[in-house]
Amino acid sequence: MAITSNLNPIDRSIRGVIGICIMAFALFNDNLIGDVFIEILLGIFGLLNLISLFSGWCPVYQLAGINTRKH
């Protein structure tokens, strides 16, 4: 499975905003979450969105055959 860019720049930007918001929520609102496991999962989800932002590649899109990037 080759890693090629499959995200539109708008999709990448949205993932960046979502990733930053979720990671900030997980880091600064641990008293609202109440469970360390959920906090870690939120942090991982935010980090994966930031990785997709910088790489332009989404493994879920790759498996589903979705490509939002125009050639």
C-alpha cells in the first residue's frame, strides 16, 4: 500500500483545527473528562489528525478508497 496524498487542502485544514482543539481539550480539561483512558484516547485522536494535516494522507481514506485531493 503506497502512501500518496489523498487529502484536499481544506480537508487538511479542518483536520488541523480539530486536532488542535481535541488535544487542547484533553490536556487542559482533565477534571471534566474524569477518566485517564478517555483523555489518552482523545489525545491520540487529536495527534492522528495533526499527523494527517502535515502528511496529507489519511489511512482510513486509503482503506475506503476515498480521495478528496484533485489531481
